[in-house]
Amino acid sequence: MNPPTLLQQTAHIADEFVAGLAGRRVGASAGVEQLRHSLAAPLPDEPVDPAEVVSALARAVEPGLVASAGPRYFGFVTGGSLPAALAADWLTSAWDQNAGMFVQSPAMSVVEEVAAGWILDLLGFPSQAGVGFVTGATMANFTGLAAGRHEVLRRAGWDVEQDGLQGAPHLRVVAGAEAHATVFAALRLLGLGSRRVEVIEADEQGRMRADRLGAALRRERTPTLVCAQAGNVNTGAFDPLPEIADLAAEHGAWLHVDGAFGLWAAASPARREQARGVQRADSCATDGHKWLNVPYDSGLVIVADAAAHRAAMSAGAAYFVTGAAGERDGMQWAPEFSRRARALPIYAALRSLGRRGVADLIERCCRHAARLADLLRVAPEVEILNEVVLNQVLVRFRPRDGGDADEFTRAMIRRVQGDGTCWAGGTTWRGRAAMRLSVSGWMTSEADIEMSAAAILRLASS
Ligand SMILES: *Cc1c(COP(=O)(O)O)cnc(C)c1O
């Protein structure tokens, strides 16, 4: 028998890790010193055998890995990797196709085309909308807002791609008070600045107040971008999108919706109502690597006006051989030219789950979040701060001795992370410290929820 190839050995390492995900301590066990000690070897002068490099690397990083792809990681709206998506992601690297242009990889171009069509269909967007495969929701926000910047300035007689922003008509940006930090990052990259954003008050669940938006839009008529949100990172709440879409339409503003995880509610018949109106957005950002459970480096942008989308992104050079008969060049829908074929894991995820599987994944996570909140709220130490409308739970802990709840909540987050049964991050919600639990992984079962709730309650009363 032949000895195993490098990729077979690597598959074995990967298999063991994935098989062990549910059983391992969720947080990392090594700290920075230990990891530096095992990894920071001097750069070798001479080549080293690849098999040795990979196995030494796997051994060195092992204690510093986080089981974020596993069933009891509730930090940062982080999903795992569906088996088909993970396998397809391996092939993405093995095939090493450049997904920039059709001529560079006809197969990956068509994969992208088909996956884009499925996404639009599943989420209820018009089939002629533009879809771009980007690195994450940050770049999806960037791309959607770039298309908006193009279009509202074009209508005002200004070509922002050619002439930039210096001397351009005033471009107003309006966003809800709870807009995600990456919306502001995108606006900075677009030369629109974050301080210039007019911030619209949010309600107690973090939803933009449509009445305040209406008042702001009535104050001034000028090219305007409105940034709304489907799924608040803390509460999971949705901005009132139907009202916001009406206001944007009435005032000729471009409506961008950040739906990094929340947009997936539109794929579930049971949750669709919550995302109602999102399909009226001019542009919408979402992630594949969060709730769709594909590996990282996967964001999606949808732009209703495909021409505006392309105008904002297209690059041209003499040696670019762009598709002739409507062939898709991925680079025309995203900021980068050369890039990995990141539509492939999305294609595999959607095909392996099917419509019903995607809906089940979303529904199951929401059900688990509600159950987790119910299991926790019976304890006298626990207060659930949000209406659990999606997959997010905000928990505050009051010490029995009447001590400081902010301090105790932060201590509880450290205890939970140290305990290792599950992992939760922290946040501040309306001025109060909170533990943030997000159920986004395909692997999470009812038993994982019960085990995690029991660990949290044990730590709260000890
Ligand atoms: C995670 C998130 C982002 C940023 O997405 P990345 O994929 O990390 O770039 C933006 N908006 C919201 C609401 C998010 O949850």
C-alpha cells in the first residue's frame, strides 16, 4: 500500500478536529505566551518537508484553537461549517481557481451565477438584482453603499467613479443609532466619513424609529443614503423596514440594509414576516459565514439595480477579457479582481440543505435561543434584557448579596469562558453590562442548550 499523501494526512487531522468539536473545551486553553513559544520558531533557511510543516503546525496551534464551529459556542453570531460547505471549501483551495473572470474559470463563473440565483430566490429578491460574493458583511456593506453612492450622485448629475467626491453635490448619510460598526467603517472607506452620519434614534430594542427618520428626511432634500438594519447584533431586532422603505421611496433616498445574519430570517417561512420589506431595499448586505454556516471569507451583497452595482465596482484594463455572451465576471460585482471561488461553499451549503434545510437551520437556532432564555430566566440571579425575537439572548446577572450587577455580569462572562462548557461574549446594552448569547451553529442540539444553561446557572450560584 502507498503511504498516505499530504492531503490524506491533512484530511485526517481535519477529520479528528471536526469529530472532536462537540467534546472539546469550547474556549482556547493556551494563552499567548504558550502559542508564541510553539509557533515563533526562527524562519528556516532551508526548505522543510511539507508533511512535517503541516503536522507540526497542527500540533502547535491545537491548544489555541476555539471550538467556534462546534455546538456550544454562542459568541459573536458565529456559525460553524456545514459538512458540504467545508468539503467544497477544501476543493476551492485544491482547485485554486481565480474567480475574477469567466475566462479564468468558466466552472466557477457558472457556480457563482447559479448560487447568486438561488440566493435571490431563497431570500425573495427580484431575479434581476446584482449579487456580489465578497469577504464578509463589512465589504458587503461597502459594496452596497458604493452602489448607492454611485446612483444618488448620478441622479444629481455627478459621476463619482470618474470625478471622486471633491466638489460633488452634498451627499447625506442617515443611519439608525444601532447601525453596526462596520457600516461606519464602510462609510469611511467610501470617503463619506463616520462623523458626518446623521444618527436616528433607536427604540428600546434597538430598532430605528421610523417617525424620526421621516422627520430627518423631510428636513432636507438632497442625495441621501439611508442605512437600516435587519437583525441587531445584540437583540436580534429588525428595524421597521416597510415604513423605512416607504420613507426612502417617498424622498428618493437609497435604502441600504445591513442584514449580516438577520436577512436569513427571510429564508424561513416561519420567520419571513420579521424581515418583511427587506426585499424593497436598494442594497442589502449579508454573510454566508455566519448563519448559513459556510467557512469564513463569505459575504454577499445584493443590489436591486444591477447597473448601479456594476458601475460602482467594475474595473477595466486592456488585458481583461470580459465575458461575451452574458458570461459572468465575478470581479464586476465585488471590489477585488483576483479572489478565491467563494461561491462554491455557498453553492454546496444551499444544495445540501435545500430550501427546507435552510429554513430548519434558521428556525432551530431561534427555537434554541428562546429555550436558552427560558432555562436561564427562572434563576433569581438572571434577567433577560431583550425580547428574544431571533437567535440573540442578552443576559444580565444580579448577585444574591445585592452587589454590583455590572461587575457580576462581567465576572460571569469570565467564569463561563473559563469553565469551557460553552462560550459567551459580553456587551453593553443601554448602559448596562450583559452577556451576549447567539445561537447560530448548525450543530447545536437541544441537549447542548440544556448543558450550557446548566453550566451558566451553576456558575451564577457558586
Ligand atoms: C458581523 C456583522 C457585520 C460584519 O460582518 P463581517 O462578516 O464580520 O465583515 C456587519 N453587520 C452586522 C449586523 C453583523 O452582525
